[in-house]
Amino acid sequence: MLLYPSVDKLLEQVDSRYSLIMLASKRAHELDAGAKPLLASYESPKTIGRALEEIAAGKVQIDPDEDDLA
């Protein structure tokens, strides 16, 4: 169960639950592939939790110019 960060706090950064899941998934894959962490410390040991913490902190956002349908 997700306790931190809260879904309410995450939805302040992203406009929908679908967008939140897509963004978190993409960032978790980047972290798994060796991307540089954006926070000094994390509460979660898992990459998906770390991705959600970065989103809650406002460090990761959706790129409005990116077109995944092309």
C-alpha cells in the first residue's frame, strides 16, 4: 500500500492518476537503467517508490512537448 508520498500530494503535481502512473513508471525504468537520482535521500528502497518521491518533490514532471503517439 502506498503511504508516502500520499496520492493527494502526487496529484497536486500531475493532473490525473493515469498520467501519474505513466510518469512514475517511465522514471522508475530510467532509475533502473542507471539514471542519476534527483534527491539527496529517499525513504523507499524500490525504484518505483523513489520515482514517486521525485514526483512529489516536483523534480520530475510531464514534458508537454513529448508526443508518445508518433
